[in-house]
Amino acid sequence: MLTVDVMIEPKVDFTQIEPVVEEVCRANQLQITLKTTLAGYPGSIHWHLKQGRKRGALELTVWPQQRRLWFKVQSGRTGVWIDEAIDRLKPQLEEALKPLCIPDKKPSKSGIRP
């Protein structure tokens, strides 16, 4: 089994991740064959990805409670396309998620007296 974490900026708004992840996958010609949640990761979103009719399945999970996004390849579900897909998707996801960062709040000037 292989697990690869996607690096996520500390201030990413996890409520906005789902459509971004799915768009990056579609842009890379990957089909979402399953979308569910994992019992061991409450509140997670878990996808199974395929490349056409090629052998193998790539799993991708986001777990907002732990601020984590990762790929997983189960033994017996490997395919020749999967390593290349991870190498391509990981930096694309990291870059695509950066705009989802919640900006720092600027201090209010209303309490400052001249």
C-alpha cells in the first residue's frame, strides 16, 4: 500500500476543497468512480479515480477535521498509470488549493483615536 500526502497551506478553507479537487481530477482525464465517506475518518470525502478502462484505482481522501488530503493505492489495485498520475496531480492540487486560503483579518481602525 502506498500513501502520499498533499501539502496544504495552513489557512485553506476546507469547505471549498471538494469542487477544486474534482476539477483537477477531471482536467487530468480521471473519472470519479466512487465518492463516499470513510467510517474511520468522520466528515471525510473519499474518491476512487480511474483512467479510462486501464487497470488500477487511485484513492483520494480529504479529512477536514485533521486538515489532511492524501492519495492511497491499495495492494492489488495498482496500475501503470497511477505513479505518474500522483506525480502530476500532487503539485496541481497544492497549487489549485492556494487561492482557498482565508485571508488574515486586518485590525480594525474603529477603536483608534486620533
